[in-house]
Amino acid sequence: MKWFLRISAALTSSFVLTMIVVVGSFIMTMFSAREVGVRKFGLFGAVFFHPQEQSDGSTILEAGVSNGAPIAIIFVLLAAFQVAVASVLERLKAHKRRLQEAD
Amino acid sequence: MRRASVALLFRLFWIFILRRVLGRGLLASRTARISVLLLLVTAFAGFTLLSYVVIRQYFGGTGLLEPVLQAANVSVAFWALVTYVLIRVLFMKADELLKLSFSLPVTNKERTLAFGLFELSVVFVMMLFIFGAFSVSTVLVGGPPFIPKVLASIWFPAQTAYLLLSLGYYLLERALLTLRVSRLRSLIVPMVLGLGLVAIFPYTNEQSAQIAQSHVEGRDYWSPALSFALLQEKAGIWICSLVFLVTSAAIVGAIMAAAPKSYVPIRRFFILLPSWLAKHRFGVYILVMFRNFETTVAVLFVIIFSIFMWVYHLAFPPYVLALVTFQGIYAYSNSETLRRMVPFPGRTFANYLRLVGSQTVLLGVVAIPVLSLSLAQGISWDAIPHVAVFCLSNILISTLIGIAFPPEKGNPFTVLIGVVVTLTIVMIIALGLNIFNFHPAITAIIFILLNLLIVGYSIFGMQRLERIARHEVVS
């Protein structure tokens, strides 16, 4: 149960953190795209922003995810890091408890 | 009047907020406090950066910065009123905070001034979040000449608007005291403020349109809201600052004169439903949900807003119903005694269903007239399932906020941090999923999974809080 909770908490928070990274990268990419007709990429090629001029002179914006792999890697790395930190922290706490009890 | 007493009380109120608000629920842990602080600072920095990039890209070197600043200036009163409504409704329930000062040797006038200063500082922090990014970006793009312009267009009007609103509030309180209905001000004041919002919103829109039109036609535009900006332009920032200080001092004097000599407690509950409902456990939860004064205030706001939409022939899907669903924040803490004082408090899952069910009943009751008005305005039936799903999801999120950051009785500020953090996370997730541009069915599945996660965390949180209450684990 403890591991289930630890992993689900890590997955939840890494999901939120990944979303923050994706949204932040997307916003930076969007505002770095100054030229119409040029596709700009961000977050290691994961997100793109593409303003295009139509024949009637209007501009349409195409945006989205071009490659999900970097996002998936970020998600997995963040989750693994959090599980590792939580495990180490738990062991350190247990060690501290043992030391206090020994006193 | 002793200034030392006022300063001491002001300090006491802030210490109360820092210790009692930033040390409860998830925020009891130092790691969580630092994480929340980092999240808020990062969000503000990101917002400022975004604002700077947008202003530089669209207005830099175009000469449009001045009319944009004027438009922001006329909207200051509206945002000050929005912030004031929020703060006033929160402060109405701040009995715990006021009680702290009753045992101190201070007069009611000193208490009023200290409380006014405290309110002002809270409003200032909120205005910093609303206009801070815009002010910093405008100065970065426009250069140092824009510092006095931003001061005279945003910050001086914001503070004057707050002081005028405060004066209006104390005059209203005096009038209610004279009419001997002061205890009902928890009901009357939000109604007056709601009507104020309804009145000022179209005025602000009209002013912004007139500023844009004046700029296109190349003529100067003046309105009372632009007084400080005009004075700064004609006489300079020092004269403008002097006038601002004199005006503020005069209004503070008027507030002190208008403030009542004694404090009258407010009615915190309104009996709206028959007591026989208490025969069933679910009925008790419904009674708890309906009797709260915040519920009454939220329902009144929704009704006033719907009538406003009707009067101005504005047809929007009734997402305003979401205001009622925010009552979920109080659902857990307000019904806590029901689970503590009985020999068999029931299973956690059943109690969670009662909490969510009572809120759904409230939403259903308010939704009937509001949806009828919206449909009569010409909203299509297709919009209703979207509103219903949004509101139901909001109920689950609000309930989770109330469990993760439980509001303390008599200390309503405890909800603020939870609401800000949760709204930031929800908005980021919604925007992130929008970028992924999934098929609607996949997006729906993701949202269902997220809602199930919210339900799971809520039940887990309730179980943990119950174990803490039984002293089985430490918090």
C-alpha cells in the first residue's frame, strides 16, 4: 500500500510538473515565432507553433505536439526522481528514528 | 487615537495570518510551504514575462501604450471592486481575528483603522497579482518616463478606489445600524456589492470603447477615473502624489468618522430548509450546506448576475453556476462535527458521497431558475451538458481543496492559498491538454481519470484526517 501511494503521488505530481514544462515551453515557442510561414519548435522538438498566411491575407495559427517522446521521457524521469527522493527520505527518517530510540 | 496601538494591532493581524493560515493542512510541512511559494513566484514571474513579451510585440514602438494604459486605468475601479468583494466577504467571517483584539486595551476606532490598514495591505497584495505584471512590463517596454504614468494610472486610483469603497461600506454599516438590521449585513452587503459590480462592468466597457474611439479620432479624452493621470500629465508626479496623499488622508478621516463605535456580530447562518430533513443523515448534510451564509451570498451573486444578463440581453452559457460549486471548500470542515460527535460516524466513502451529494442538490436547486433564464435568452440545449460536467468537476475539486487545505472556523483566509494553488494547477492542466489536441473522446477519458484521482485523493485525505483526529497518526 505504501509503495502504491508513493508511486501514485509521484505520477500525479510528475504529470502536473510535465504539464507546467509543456505549457511554459509552448508559450516561449509561441512568442519566439516572429515570422509568418516559419514553423518554430520547442522542448527538444516536442511542441510546435506555425503561423501561416492564407490567400485572403488572414493568418491562421497551427500549434500542437509534433513528437511526444521528449514529453514522455520528461514525465518518466520526473516520476522516477520523485519516487527515489521519497524512498531515500523515508529511509533517512527511519534511520533518525532508530538513532533517537537508541539514545 | 494612539498610533502605537494601531501599529500593534496591524502587526498582530499579519502574525495571525502567517501563523494560522500558512501553517495548516498541507502547508503545515515546511517543504510544502516552500514548494507553494516557489510555485506562486514562478507563476508570477512567468505571467510577467508573458505580459512583457505580449506588450513588446504588439505595442512596443507603436504609440499605443498610452491608450492601453488609459484603458487599464478605467478598469482599475472594476478590479478594485472585484478584489474588495472577495476580501469583504472573507472578512465578514473573520470573527476569530477580531476576537483577538477584544481583550486588548484598544478603542473601536483604533481597531477599525488597524483593520482597515490590514485590509488595505491584503487588497494591495491581490492588486499586485492583477496589475503587477502589466505595470512592470509597461515600464520595461516604455522606459523610465512610464514610471510616473503607471503610478498615476494604476496604483493611485487603485488605492483611492479601495478607500472610497471602504468609506461606502462603513456608511452602509452605519445606515444598517440605524435601521437595526446590522446583524443581517452578511446578506445585505454582498447584495449591494454585487449590484455595484453589475453597474460598474458596463460603465468600464463603455469607457474603454470611448478611449479607443478617441485615440482613432485623435482627440483627448477625460473621465473622472483618469483624474490622477491627467494631473500627472499637467502638473507632474510630485503635485499628483501630494494630491493623492491629501485625498487619501481626507478619505481615511471620513472612514474614521463613519466607522461605528461598537462591533455588532453578524448572523452566520440562515435557516432556509425545514428541520425534519435532519431525520436522515443525508438530510443533515443538506441542511449544513444550505444554511451557510457563504452559500446564500454565492446564490445571490449568481441570481443577480443572471438577471443582469437578462436585462442586457447577453446570451452566454451559465458557467456562473460554478460560483455555487465553490461552497465545496467549506463542505468538509462545516460538517466535521457530524462525523466526530456520533458513535458511528459512517464509512469514509459514504460520508464523501454525502458531502458531494449535498452540493449536487444545491447546484440542482440553483440551476433550475438560472438555466431557465439562459434558455429563454437563446442558449442552446447543447451547452447545458458542458456546464453540468464543468460544475460537477468543480464540486469534486472544491471538496478536495476543503480537505487538503481545511478552512478554519472564524478564520476564512485559510481557503485563499488552497484556492490559488488549485486554480493555477487546474488552468495549467487544461491548457496543457489543449496543446496536445487529443481526440475529444481521449480528452474526455483523461478528464474522467483526473476526476477519479481527485475522488481518490479526497477519500484518502478524509481517512487521514479522521485517523489524525483519533490520534492514530501525527499530522
